[in-house]
Amino acid sequence: MRKKESLASYFSFIRNAAIFDIVVDLVVKSVSIDGHPCEFKHNAPTTRQELLKKTLRIQNDSVDTGELLINVPSQVQITPVGDSTVVTTEAVDVPVQEEEEEPTFKILKLRIEFYMVNPTCGLVFGTSDTDDRVSTVHTETKVYPSSTRSWMPCLDSMHERSTWDLFFSVPACTGSLADPSSLLPLVVVSAGELSSLVIHPQDPSKRIFRYIMSTATPACTLGFAIGPFTSAYTLDGSQLSSDENTNDAQAEQTSVAPVAPVVSVVAAAPETNEAEGDRNGATEGGTTEDPPNGEDQQVPSAAGEDGENPASRANHNSKLRKATVDAIGGVFAFTYAGLQDELENTCEFIPEALAFHSQEFGSYPYATYKVVFMDGLREPIITCASLTIASTDFLHPRTIIEQVYDTRRCLGLSIAQQWFGTYIMPETWSDYWLVVALAGYIASLFVRHNLGENEHRYRLKRDMTRLCHADVNQRPISYPKQAPVVRQDEIEFVQLKAPIILYMLDRRMMKGGMSLGLHRIVPKILVAAMSGDLGLSNAVGTSWFLKMCRKVSGVDFKQFSDQWIFGTGCPVFHFGYAFNRKKLVVEITMHQESTNSKATAPWVKPKQLFDGQMTARIREADGTPYEHVLDIHEPWKKFEVQFNTKYKRIRRSTKRFHMRQMAAAAEELNVNAEVLGIEDDDETYSNIALFGAENEQEKRDWRVVEWGEDDEESLASATFEWIRIDSDMEWACIIHFEQPDFMWAAQLQKDRDVAAQLEAVDALQHLPSSAASTTLMRTVMDSRVFYRVRVDAALALERFARAGLDWIGLHHLIKIYKNRYCLPPPPTATSLVSESNQGDSEDISVARLPRPNNFANIGEYFTQKAVLGALSNIRDQNNEAPAAARKIMVGALKYNDNSENVYSDCYFLSNLIHALSNSIIHSKRFGRMFSMTAAPHGDDAVLGEIERLRKLDMLVPSYHNVVTCGCMEALLRLSLVQKRERLFNTALFFSMATADAYVAVREVAVGGLMLHWGLADNDTCQYFVAVACDALGSPRLAATASRYLMELTMMRAMVYGQQHSSLLFMEEKGKEATEHIDTDARLVGGLESFIDGLPDSHELQTLLSSAVYDSTLGAHALLGALNMLVYQTADCSIPPRVPKTRTKLKIKLGGKRKTGGSRSAARSNASSDSEDMPLALSMPGGNRHLGPSAAGGGGYSIAEGDPFSADLIPGEFGDSSAMP
């Protein structure tokens, strides 16, 4: 029975390697057993259609019958070795017992001779992105669908484990003999341990590498890379710092950048005492009462509680970690010549990661660990047993800041997958989530160890929010008879949700004690694998894992697993409160629903109920936080929480109260700064909490507004400081909680938990007021606050830049930038600038020179970028950034000085270019003020500055050409929105798409060409297909172009689907009715109309229709259909015009929209609903999408007659002769 499934998942980024009519990869030449020839039959697919059918059959049936059938000849005797039964005799009066044992047979030697022809999957032959003379070979290792069988006959299953002895015979050098300088030695890096390297006995120009994998490993985890990897780096325990301190507070200060700049930290450790530290020392807080002013934090003393010196303990831990790394047979890193410094800087954290995982959970399962950085990868990282193949994009010099975070996160996850992902396998595909969860969970613990507790909690909080928005209409991550997870969107969703589920499970387990968490379960799993308790396949199952958790913690997790593992959706809570003065209780009301309340998928329960315990923390009038446990078992409930402090109103409106509160906040910041060991020699930052409160002139200059000046009555009636729901972050949920804005401000200023500060910032930006803007301004100015909180606070200030608040947000942002990142104004005869004033009394419209770049303080660097980004999002009456904001951005670009900075400013310039283009992208007077035809000058010459930086980057290339990518993306966005100005330069983008450019630049160029040209022209269509089929020798570019083609096809189908008006559905909920858009219905209708418009290709209609209406067919069907469209049906390579008559949809969508017969009417109907279109072509270099928001609300429609548009209906302008 066919089912309607979300079609967005069909267009996931899954690269189809079958681009030839003949896809024979491996050809078996002969087979013999013990020297006797054998008859065999090789059932490998030989055409694209057979490969597609086989892939779909394996995916649906989960049964792989193999491809090579061997008949054992009669000369081969299968005889047992020894007697298969053992007879034991005991006393005379005891009868003889026979104990059966598994019979042992003689070992047979199977020899298979084979060769390969035009390999299209499994093995990838390529060249370097920077040097065509550098040839490489690598494997595309995947657990499923495994490609090992395509380059080696084997039992290609994740449950078939064996040891391996691999021989590689390769030429000694690559290059031309005519040019000795081009000769480079070839190096083979493979899974296993290098046993020998010898010269070939028959051909001295070749060398033989022998690798032995002594640990039993499945064939699907094998991999290797061959190339001129002349830059090598051996890592051992010497890379670990001798004075390493495992205290999390000191780990917060350690910079991720190599020159050890000062990293901003939160004012104190989390109020929940969440930090576990390492397992040897710190414990996790579970107290119901948390003393104020940082009393729950212990100040480091000269001796520990047991009298041992902390320095000696740190030295002992350092020696232990060094011994752990040295116990591994070897840790090596390889890459191309000329990248030695980048290699050493990138990999210096790997010994620490291996030591952390080995010491915390279990010994490393393999003899060696190797990482190879190379070009030509479709995926950024390939994880093999004892080997990681990574893209050279992860390499970074010591002068780069941003790439450090991404590199350590991705490589850290790949290292964790050596334990869970290659050594430990899922028992069934229903247990796939567990292996992914364990790898992600221990990788997140290393992030906390390496980057600090604040970074860990920030990422966890944001990941929970992402999960709640993504878990809509999704399948459970585990269900009976689950098919292999092969679609990229499913893999990404499981990688997001599974580690969060383990985190919540860990929090629930530790309710019974701090020693009952997952830190006891994970080592038990590894011990069971090494002892053989998990079987020969080392497979772990969900039921066995939950049983072990119940055994250790004594908690039954059946309801938890039914809701989070076998269920779908995330809870959405609506909380409210009221203070009952008679009972002296706080009445908290709760209403619960699910993110799948309006879901339509058959496997979703719209009324899913989540139950468990949630912590509510009330900080009462005396400053003491009290924790209360809320038992949630119903969709609606009222909780009565006891109020502990004697009731009295807090007189917040008095000046004495404000001074006392701000002084207490400042003292709290200072005390916790001492706890964390922050040296604060600059008195400018020591009284940020009192900023503008003591100096009246300063208060007027900065337009400081204290709480209570606007609304004294409501402020004075408060009985406690604030309430926080789910203070322990035990739920992945959306919480809607309403409390007054001054309570959110108090939480932001006094709560020491990063998650609490993020919640307060998110709430204050939706409660605009002058006092809230002042609180956010003080947060941004305080360098002791965790820098990610400061970044979010700066971005929130843009919401306060509105006429109703007299543009106070703009005033604060400009004041912050001038005070922190600009030179003080020069003294004049009439006014002298004091050191304390720093020119704050001047008007915000007065321009000021920026300070020379100094990115030693990483927190200040990210905050500076956030302030510039916030200024670019402010809009005035002309729908553009105000002139004062544009002056700052243009000045920062013109007078950027990086001569004395030890760090590169390429990412800073790229973000500044994006901010500058964003400031004018929706301008109503773009043609008069900013276009090149208007000859702009001064602060209006935005396009000229962008072009200047692009040309400068061509002469002096930046890291990965990020400046060029930023310039081209800015020009592309401007050309899409300001359609009448004809800003798109086709010749420029075509030149940037050539092989001479860096691959990231080529991705931007191809994406821009595809957005503007689409598939309307036959020549451009063939060009895009050639790029997607890797005809230009860049697998990464081919993969990106394939994704672009999928998204472009979806956009066109959405345009077709907008011809139907029944996209609004009414859903009854009590007496109210809610309208929502069914995107699946629109997409199904659009694809069906798209298919009906191709009457000449019956085969294409059949395949596309199957993909639309049959849930068993995945992305492979659509990709196979598109291949047929390109290679077999040339007449259909250009989609036809919108047919005048529509076939009635099979899905009951309702009436059709009335359309006129003219072409212009069809155009207006196609773009009228474009603001509802959720899909757009994504741009490389980040998660930015050129969606309707970038098009100014009018979609991608253009002026009449302009064919260079993203909203161009394919074939509307006829043949290519109509194109200019």
C-alpha cells in the first residue's frame, strides 16, 4: 500500500555514483580453493537500472544475498580436525557423559583474482585541488551501504568480523620522469598497523606496504588513502602539557586558538553547579538550596581537602595521560607537502582526545591511530577502523580562529567513533541510534573538557532548541523492523537527537546519586566487548543497554524509552504563575502539548504525552534560590510551591535599592572572577554592573534607563527575584514562560548559568523597553560574561532600534562599538577628552577611526563581529541601515589595520562584507544611492568596497579565499533582491567556476549561476549536469552541484504546486480553528503537475510517480530518474512550459486557483505565494539560505523580460536564442 511521505527527504544530499551506462566496477577473473579451480557466478549489477534495483531491494528487505556464488570442487575435502566429541569419565558410580563441542574443520585457502574497470563507487581516483600533478586514491568507507565489496571480494556485513593482512603495491613516486622536481614519493596509509615497507622484488620502481589489522574488524570499516603525503607528524604524550590542570574552570580560560589569547568566560560557574569536572574530583550538584554570591564554589587553596597539593595532583594526571597516549602503538598525521605547520597546529589536540577517552571510558581498541588530510573528498570526514580521512579544509594555521572550533568538533567526533562506530556496532538497524548516541555523547564530554563547561552547555542548549524545531513529522529513531538509515536527512536527525537523549538519560540516572550516571555504563560496554560478552560481532542492542542502565541506577526507563526513543516529537510547555498571599505559595500552572500536534505522518501520535520530573528554581527576596520538583504526568496541572521567605514586598523603585542590587551584582562578578582565576587589571570593566548609575553625565550620554523609572508600581509589587523552569536542563523541550521583564533582567545579571543567561536574553528581546536595552548593553560591555552570551545580547539589541523606543538600541550599539573598538576622538581646543570619558558625549553620527585589529581576546573578537552584524540588521524609513550604522561599517572596512595583529582578519572581513551588503539589500533608493550607475562615493560606495576587497584577495589570497567567497555571496544576494539593477556578472561567476579557483569559490559560483540561469538554456543545463557528474574532476563540487540540482528541481515543483489553492487546512481545537500550510501537499501537487508536463518520457513519469507516492522508494529512485532524464531522454532535459490544462490531482487538495491565459498572469500566480515557500537553494560557507527573506518578501520574481531570475519558469523563454 502506497503512502504519502514527506518529499523533502527525497531531495536529501545523497550522491549517486552511477554516472556511466556500464557500472561494472569489480570483475572476478578466477577463483580457486587450495589451488583447485572453482566454478563461480558473479551477480554484480552491470547497468544503472540494475544497481538502482539492487540498492532498493537491499534497503527494503534488509537482506543481502551476496554477489559471488562459488561451487566447491569435488577435489576439496572438508574434513574435521580431531574428534568432535569429548568423553569424560568420573567416579565408577557416575555414568559416562558426552559433552558436545562445536566441530573444528580444516582451514581452506580461498584465492580470488579480480581487477577493476572504471570504478564509480568505493574507490575514488582524483587529484589535489591546488595541484593537478598530485594524484590520489582513497576509499569511501560507509557502514551502509558498504562499498568495500566494490574494490575487494569480502563478506561485506557489519557483523562479519575478521583480522586482515593487507598488501599494497604502488609506484615509489608520482610525477613525470622528464621533470625530476615533480617527482613525489607515494605513501599508503591504511587501516591497521604498518608491518613492513619493502621494495618490490620484481619491479624496483614499486614499493610494497603491508598493514596488519590484528583486531577483528568488519570489512565495511576498512579504508585506505594513497598519495604523496610527504608532510607527516608523529604525535605522542609529549604534546600534552606537563602542567595540565583538569579543573573545568581553568579549562574555560584555555583558548582554542594557539597563541593562548584571553577567552571570555561566564561571570561564575553555573548556579546549578552543573560542571562535573573530571571524574576524579568534581561532582555534580543536586542540592535544593544554592547559597548566593558564589558560596557554592570552592576557591582553590594551596592544598586539597585531603592535604594533597593540587599541583601534584595535576602533575599526576598529566603523567597518567601521557602514559595512556604512549601505550598506543602510534598516533600519526599525514598531508601534502607544504602544509607541515598547519598539520602540527591542527592535530595538537588529538593526543589529549585519545587520552581523555581512554582514561575515562576504556582503552583504545586498535594498535595505532592515523589521520590523513587530503583533497577530492565528497564527504568532509570518512571514519575507518584506526584511520580518519579528512578534508584539507580542516587544516588551519595558528592565525585562524573560527576553523579551530569546527575542526575540533568534527575530528573529536571521528575519534569517538573509533570506540562506537567501528569497534562497537549496532545489533540491528533499530539499534543504530545507540551507537550514534554513544559516540556523540562522549565527544560532547571531550568538548566540555577541552573548550570548557560554558561552551558545552551553550551547544547543548542550542542543540535542544534545534531538535525541538526539527522533530516534526519525523520517524522515531528506533522502531521494529527498521530499514537501514541511508538518507542524509535521517542521518543528520539521528546525530542530533540521539546524544541529547543520552544526556537526558544520564540526568535521570543521577537522580539517585552522582555515581550512577552513564560514566559507569560506557566502560561496562567496552569491557563487555573486549571480554566477548557482546558476541563475535561486538554488537550492542537497545534492550540490553536499557537493562544495564536499570541495573546500575535502579530506575525503570520504560516510559522514558517509549516517549523519547520509540516515540516522536518533543514537548511544548506553557507555564504561568501567581503568588497566593494567603497560603504563601506560588501557584505554577502547566499546559503540555507536542511539536507533532499538527503532524500528518501516520507514525506520529499528535497527542503524545511526556511525563517525568522537572526542576523549578525560585530565587526569593533574600537572594536564596530554592529548588522544587514538579511531577508532570498530565497534559494540564497546577502546582503549589511553598514560599520560604517571610512575605514582604521588595521596594525596587528606590535609588538605594538599585545601588545595593547593582553593587551586589558587581561584587558577585568579582568574587566569581577570582574563583575562575581571571585577572582583571582594567578598572574599566570592574564596575560594568554599575555602568551609568553613579555618573549622571555618563547616564545621559549612554541613555541609561534603570528598572522602575517607567513602571514603579509593578516593579515594587514583586515578591521574589525570578523563577526558572527546568533549571537543570533535563528536558529537550520548548518552554513558554511569562514573567515580568525586570525578572528576566535580574536572571541575566545574577544567574551564573550560561543556559539561564541565554534564556533571559531570548526573553528580553521580545520585551522591548529602554531598561531592557540598558541591561543588554551592560551585558555586551562586560568582558567577564561568556562571549557567546555577549554575542546573543548584541544581536538582540537590534530589536530595540525602533522609532517607538527612540532608537535606543541603535544608540547603545554605536556607543558600544565606539567605546570598545574605536580610537578616542582627538582633543580640540574647545573640548578635551578625558580617559574616563573616551568621547562618549559626542553624537552617534560622528565618525571615528577603528582601532588596529587585536584578536588576542577571542571573546572581544566575536563580540565585535556581532555588534557589526546587529547594526546591519537595523532598518530606517528607507528600509536600509541608518547612516550612522553604515558609516561605522564602511569605516571599519576602509581603515581596517591588521598589521600588528597575530591573527588573520579574513573571517572578520568576510563577515563585515556580509554585514555591509545586508545593510542596503532592501533599500528603496538602491538605484539612486548605491548602484554603480549612480557613481556613489564616501559611505555610499558599498559595491566599490566589495569589488576592491575581491580584487585584493586575488592578489593576496586569504585563508580558503573566504574574502572572495564573501564578496561573491554579497553580490549574489544583492542581485537577487535588487533585480532591476542587473548586478549579476555572468562572466565573473563563470570565470570563478573554472578549475583554477579554489573549490569553495567554485561552489559559490556554480550556485550563483544556477540561481540566475536555472535550466532554461540547453547549454547551461548541460554545463550543470557535467559539473554534477564530476566531469570537471572535483568530487566535492560535483556533490554540491548535485544538491543544488535537487533543490532547484524542488523549487520548480513548488512553483507548479502553487497553482492549487487548497493549501489551507482547518484543524479543530475546542472552539478555535487554526490554519496551517501543508507543504507536503503543495510539493506532491507540484511534482505531479511537473510529471504530467513530460508526456514524451513515460519511464521518467513512472519513476517520479513512484518516488512521490511510494514510501519504499527513497532518494535513489529520484536520482536514478534524473540520471535517465539526463543521459537517456535528451528531449526532456529542459522542462516544458506550465501546461494550460491540469490533470486533477490524485490527492484531494480542493479547488484550483483561477488563472488568466496570459504569460504575465501565470508569472504573478507563480510568485504570489513565494513567501510561504520554505525551500531554497542553500549557499556554501554556512547555513545561509537565499530564501524569500533575502528577496524582500516578493519572492524571486523579476521585472518583465529579465531571464536571469531564480523564479524563472523553465522553458518560458523558449530556446536559447531568446537569451541575451
